[in-house]
Amino acid sequence: MADTKVDTTVEEKPADARAERQAAKLAKQINAFAKAHGGAEAQVAYIGERGSRIVLVGEDGGWGDLVARTDAVARKAVEKSGLTLHEDFDGEFAAKVVTGRYEWSRMAGMQVGGPSNT
């Protein structure tokens, strides 16, 4: 029998290119948020099969989030945007978030007479 060699290498360029495009798109959105809020800081949290959540907190206390398909893409996007990346959402970082009446009523829901969460 002749020896045959099977190429088992997986070409990763398309996946890498796709991840790079996703990170670039997210970085653009992160930069727009930071510009609108006088600067910003970020934290990345794994949310399971759906990917990772990038939580943004602006210098003015405004906040928002984005979801990336993978943790690596989320971290790459934050890196590309040049923001400070916090490992945890606690302490001084969490204290920067400014919430209003709407957020408090939604968080407490019917318990304090706010709108129901349904």
C-alpha cells in the first residue's frame, strides 16, 4: 500500500479575519460611547454560550453594554478602543454608574410601585 498523507490542518484565517472585523466594529461603537460620555472604562463578563458582555461606564456616569460572540473578541475590542479594562465590576468602578428613577423602578419592579417586568 502506498503511504498517503492527509492534511489535517485547519485554516484559521477566515475565522481570525471574522473575529478581527467583529472586534473592529465593537471598538468603533465603544469609541462612540466614550466620546459621547467624556471618556469611559470597561469590564468584560462571560455570559455563557451567547458570548461576553462589555459593560461601559462613561465619565459622566452613563452606562451601556455590548455583546461579543466570544470573550477574546470582547477583550480585543476593548484593547483596540484603548479603554481601561477592569477585571471585576465592583468598588470604585461600580460607584461611577449613575442611575435614575427609571433604572430604580425597573430594578425593583412591582415591589416599589414601578412598572412590572413583563
